[in-house]
Amino acid sequence: MKTLDELKATAERHGHGHLFRFFHELNDAEKAKLHEQVSAVEFEVVNKLVDDFVKSTAPVASAADLKPAPVVPLPTTDEQRQAARGARAAGDEAFRRGRIACFLVAGGQGTRLGLNGPKGAFKIGPITDRTLFHIHAEKILALRRRYNAGVPWLIMTSDANDAETKAFFATHNYFGLGADTVRIFKQANMPAVGRDGTILMASKAEIALSPNGHGGSIKALHDSGSTAWLREHGVDTLFYFQVDNCLTQIGDPTFIGWHLLGGSKMSSKACRKRDWKEKVGVFGVIDGKLNVVEYSDLPESAARETLPDGSLKWWAGSIAIHVIDLGFIEQLNKGGFQLPYHKAEKAVACIGADGAPLALKSGEKNGIKFETFVFDALAQAERTVNVEASREDDFSPVKNADGDDSPMTAKRDMQEMYARWLGAAGTSIPRKADGTLDCTIEISPLTSLEGENLAGVAPAKIAPGAAVLL
């Protein structure tokens, strides 16, 4: 870390000397905090982003240039089912050889869900109230037992929840996984800037910072030493997923197999959109490169387009599940972080030149935040593979307090999946007149990961209103 004088000179040279304007008023702890924050600022990067996004406008790809991306479909023919079995065999073998690790992006807080803490600590189990972290952990433990392999688990947090996440895992004894096999690290922050391009101050002792986006996971893997740690463990392939999706088939061996057989550097799961309005990005190809276009950037006229059979043209929604080659992650960090930044105009709480909190008008967006998207790496990958996922088996995020993508819909979808598993095992499932379940079901991943091993365990019949925990 630079000395205070060196740091002040660096900030001044880059036009951000104001960061130390109130330094003489701070106590020792506040001075140390500000010193640490300013030391982490990459001034050259910030000023380049200001040149691109504040002083001028960076070009944005047009949705008109987009073409539908190829996707490996869910198998419906004998030939497709045989190919899927081959992919599954390749994924199984990769696990047995210790090549696979899992990577969870979990930097969010559960504020919108009424939780004061990491979103991963949200209770979602229909009967047991298992948390999202607990369910994810049991899936990874089940993979280890199935393949007799290590399957390291990496978890990326943020400043907002890092300490709480580490304490949560320690309190729960890492859910039986072993502390030495779970690596928790933080993503980096980026300063917010004002309309004039100067870095905003949240207070006299703090820069206005925000996480650098889920694309920052690629940078954090490198900066934290995790890529080197994975190499030491013999891992060369990473399964990427996000904390709020309770249905994620963590370490899906068929998906991993498609990735490996295709020689892919980064692969993605695509899910059929619920309707044209669903707020997920869509996969498409621009100039021969795979891209994801955010739902907010896809014009309504394009989002509504249909094929001759009436289905959506832009049906392939991104559900933030990827498999990434470790060498590709290293490549994206070679010579500096390679993913592009995007700007987001936001209302940023900050102080003015006089040190007083800045009063903002309703709806005023006084600042610009910079963030990266992990799917931007797809355009830099030499080869990519997209695989269709079944929504009912792989995608039910917990994002909202109620309505779509809420705890209510997630618990419903989990139980419907369990009911399908039990039905296939011969269990009679009670339903109400409207078709909804007339029982409560929860199956631990340690009992079954994908509906297997239920013969002899599943009951022959479930009574209406009963609770079944396996």
C-alpha cells in the first residue's frame, strides 16, 4: 500500500485530489479506512470509463444486428437421447477425475425478502426451513459422495455480506463439507462518479462504492488467488451459479459433458422464457459472437416476435448458469481484467463540496455506476455451447417478496419437482380440485439429487394434507 503522501499525489495527478479534502477532520480509524479505499481505486481504469461513458457515449450493439443463437435442445428423439447419454458419461468421468469445482455468486443481501443478512441465509425449505446456502451445500456434498471426489466450492461475497456469510458458514460447521474445501472471497468495488466525472464521496471518510457486477467474479477468482488454488486441486472446469435459484442442478453432469465434448471455453444454460415480458436476457449472435442482450435492451417489438409455429423467436433466456474453462478465466485476467464495463445511471447518496449530504430530487439520478456482466465473456470465447434447460427442473429464482420469482413460487416449484420424482417412483400424490398439491413435500439432496435412489424410500401413497420429508 502506498504511503499517504504517495496516495494523495496519485489521486491529485488523476484529477481526484478531492478525495482527501476532509482528511484532516477524520479520526485515526476513519483515516485508515479512507486510505484503504483510495488505495484500491484503479484511477486509470476509472478515468478511461469516464472518457467513454461520461464525456462521450460508448457505442451499444443494436438488437437489429442480433441473430438467434444455436442451442442444444432438450432431447426428444432417440438420437438426441443417445447424444445426451454420451454427454452425461463425459461429465460423470470429469467428476470422478476431480476436474470439477462449483462457484457460487452470492454477494446480495436479502433486503427485498425481509431478511437482514445474506440472501443465501434465506429460509426456503418447505418443511425444514433449510436456507438457500444449506440446500446448495447438500447438493455439493451429494456430488462428492456420488463421485467420491473433492468438488471444491468457491463462494463470492461482497463488502455488504462477506463477514456475515463467513460467520454463517462457520456457525453451521460448513454444512459438513469441511472449511478447507470451501473458499469464500469478496468481489471488488468500483467508485461511482458524478455527472462531471469526479469520484463521489459517500461521506467525508468514505468513497461512494458499489460492487463491480457479476462479471467481477472473473476478476475476483484471479485476484483472490482462487484460480491458482483450483490448479493445485487438479480442477480445470468451473460450474457457475447464483445464490437465489433454489432449483439449480448444481454440477449437472450432462451440461458439463456437453461443454467438454464441444471443446467450449464457456457454456450456458438457456431456458424457454415464460412469456415475452419475462425479465431475463436472451442469447443471440452478433458478428459471429455469442452475446446476451438484457431484457431492458431488447425492444418490445423484437421481444414479441414469433416463429411460424407461434413460439417466441427470442425464447432462449439466460438463467445465469455456466460452465467455464479455468484456462479461459486466466486468459480473461491476463494483462489486466478483460471484460468491458457498462454504465448505470443511479441516484447515489453522497456529500457535496461542503461536506454536507447532497439533497436529491425525487427520481434524480446524480451518479453513474460501472459494472461488468459475466456473460460478456461469451463474446471473447473461442468456442461456446448453449444447452436448453427445463424450467421445472432448473430455474426458480427467489428475487421478489411476492408474485413471480418469490418464496411462494420457489417453494411451489420445489415441491412440484419432488412430486414428479415420487410419482415416477410409484407414489400416489394427492391434489386439490385446482390441480395444486394437497400435501407438503421436501426431499434433501442427500436423499436424491435428481429423482434417483427413491425406490424403497418413497411411500406408496401420501394422504391429503400430509407432510413428507425424505
